[in-house]
Amino acid sequence: MNASFDIIRTGKHYLLINFGEEWRFEVMEILANEDFRIRMLDTLEEQLLSDLIAYGKGPDFTFDEL
């Protein structure tokens, strides 16, 4: 299932694949500027979802709920 960013929910876990890299994260907060504060599941580092797609969407772009 390729989910849309429109269905992102706080507390849910997601997998993002882009340009050959995989990220598994939990959504911590939905921000007013249509961005999301996320926490990586493997490192517990927090960042913005926009940082993961700052360079665009590659041909392998996939976004799914875990």
C-alpha cells in the first residue's frame, strides 16, 4: 500500500523509501505548516519529515504504514 501524507496520524509507525534509503519512524506531532515531527524507530532521533524528502522524490519513492 502506498499511503499519502494526507493520512498520517500521530503515534503511528511508517516506512519511507526514497533514493534507495529506508527510514522507519513514528509520527510525534503534526505541525501547522503541513510538516511532521518524527522519531526514528532505530535511533530514537527526532527530526522533521520534510528533511527526509528535502531533495525530492526518487523513482523508488514509497511511503507505507507499518
